[in-house]
Amino acid sequence: MIEQNFSHTINASASGPNPQMTKPAVTTRSGNIAQWTTKPFWQLDYTSPDTGKVDPVNTQIVSGLISLDMRVSSPTAVPWTDPVMAYSSVRFDYAGPTAGKHKGTVFTEARVELVMSLKDPAVDQGARHILDAQQLPERTFPSWAGKTVPGATEPLHRLIDKDKQKKNRENAIATCNDVWGDYSGTKLQCDEYPFASTKEGAAAPGKRFSARLIEGTDNETGGRRLNDMFTLNRVLDGDAFYMKITP
């Protein structure tokens, strides 16, 4: 006999004013090997109620932990139990256009990653800049001994605050102007990494950033792809993500 039990818990400290999650009416399934072979899949639906509108004060963030325990018994063997065979954290939200679709659900332990290629002509300059910042940080500007730049193994975190984003951009542009002089009237733009829309941007303490002039079309395309990644993965304020550059 094989029996699987599902359970869930609510992490109210990480939730908004409505920390509610509704679990399925039936969370246990048991059967013999033949029964599980005949029907190996089992779907359980977890839901969270919503107030029916976008509310900046209450994005209805609900965090839960769904866990699986498994028990195996046999008349000729000692029973076996694994109380935490698998688990996954899940988050419901109604964050509105910040997250793309107004409401949705994500597995928060999944690694969110934006991948850019050095062979992609649309973003090859931006990709090279990011790779240099990650692998050769002391050769990027501002340059200082022992400099490190996050994003490859150390995550970046999304920043929603527009005023703080502006400060990040201003610091990066000041570096571009200091290193390359006045580039106004050209097709170049000041590319910054980590991005202005991250808490690790150019205004963050430590100056762990890089600023470089690249083609404006490249810079803008990279920005659109970053925003697409945010919305497709429902990356909210403070959520972690990584940057990966491929050959």
C-alpha cells in the first residue's frame, strides 16, 4: 500500500493583510502499486480568494508551503515513511501591471534568470558589458581594487521605487560622463549594470556597479527584455533573480 499525504502552512509574516490559502478538500491518496500505475498523476488545486480589484496598499500577497509526505507498507516488509519527501513554497498575489497579468501564482523557490547571448546582435554589446562586469569587474568603471559586481552567483533584487531608480541612473550617467565625456548628440547611451531597476544599482552603497557607453538600440532592447522577464516570472519588489551570459 502506498499512501501520500499533502499538507500546507501559511507564512503570515511574509503575507499581506489577507493571508488566506484554500487547500483541496481531499489531500490524501492511497492505493496499491497497480492502482498508482494505472493512474500515476494526481492534481490538487490550491487557491487564494481576492477582493476583485488592484489595491496598491494590499497586493494580497499570500505565501504558503505545500509539502508531501509518503508512506509505504507491505505485509512482508517494515513500513517506510518519509515525512518531508518534497516541498515547495508558493505565492499568490494581486500586484497588478507591475507583475504583468494582474493576478497570479508562482513557485518562489524557482531560480529566475535572464539569459542574454554574446552572439545576439540585438543585445551583444549589453551582454558583453554584463559579462565583463561579472568576470573582470576591476576593468570596468568605476574601477577600484577588489571590486565585485553581483548577478551571476549573488542575486540581484528588483526595485520598484521610481525615485530610487532615477538615482541609480543619475549615478551611472555621472560615471559615463566622467570617463567618456559628453556623448550627447550621438547614438550612444549609458548602460548600467546592475540595472537601475535593482536594489544593487549604481546608487547602492559600495559602488559595485559598472557604467559603459553602448549603442542606444542595444541598451533599449536589453531593457525591454529585462522588463519582460519581470512580468513573465511575476518578479515583485525585492524578489531575487540572476543574470546569465552565454557565448
